[in-house]
Amino acid sequence: MPLRLDRTDLKILRLLQNNGRLSNAELAETVAISPATCHRRTQRLFEDGFIAAVRAMIAPKKVAKGTLVMVGVVLDRSTPESFAIFEQAIAKLKFVLDCHLVAGDFDYFLKIRVGDMEDFNRIHGEQLIALPGVRQTRTFFVMKEVVDNAPLEF
């Protein structure tokens, strides 16, 4: 049976999604409930899996990771075993921000942040094409980030 959220739960989720640094007191005041009730509701939202994590969003350029690269990957075989082996290997690469199994011309799409094109060239040559089962990669250097990590609408 799916868990149900009321208006207050949804408001808490929206507020925290936009500003994860809100204190419990600020959140309770904005939602118009007591701090104790707010704390219980927030804890339940974590426990029930509605809030997966809270973390800071780092400005990539400030930490020398200003180049965003999307990589389409085609594997040499489309079997559950080859997918599992690839996924285990890709999960170990810390420079991969996102990895998605997709339908269409590619098997996977990767989101990678690097310092510059030279940095990506090194990573591509040493690690990406050496991943198990990789037949082909296609690289897309992002010229402008128009929308990135937008809040979910609900």
C-alpha cells in the first residue's frame, strides 16, 4: 500500500527541496505547525524514503570541475550479465556523477565533471574505454548548462 502524504508533508518536502539548510524551527514556523510536530514529520519523511539525502551543492568551477561532459555508451552485448558487469565497474568511478540505462541508440548515458578537455581525454583513454563490454562511446561537451538539477514538481 503506497504511503500517503498530506498537504503539510508536501509543503515540508517542497521547502526542504529548495533549501535543505532550513532549521526545524524555521520549517515549523513556515508550515505553521509546532517544532515537535515538524521534527516528527520530517523524521518520518526520511524513514519512509521520501527524503533520500541532504547535501550541499558545490559550485563545480570553484573546485576545478567546470567542464560538464555527457557520454553515450554502447556495450558489445545487450545481456543482463553484461549490463551487471558494466554497472559494477562504472559505480567505482568517482568522476561519474550519473549513470543511466537508456533506451535508444545508446545503452547508458553518463554525466561526468572534469577540469577541462585534456582531463577528460585522459580519463576517456585510461578508464572509460577500458570498462568491461564497452564497444563504443560518444562524447558530448556541454557548452551551456541551461537547467541543472531542477527541483521536482509535485
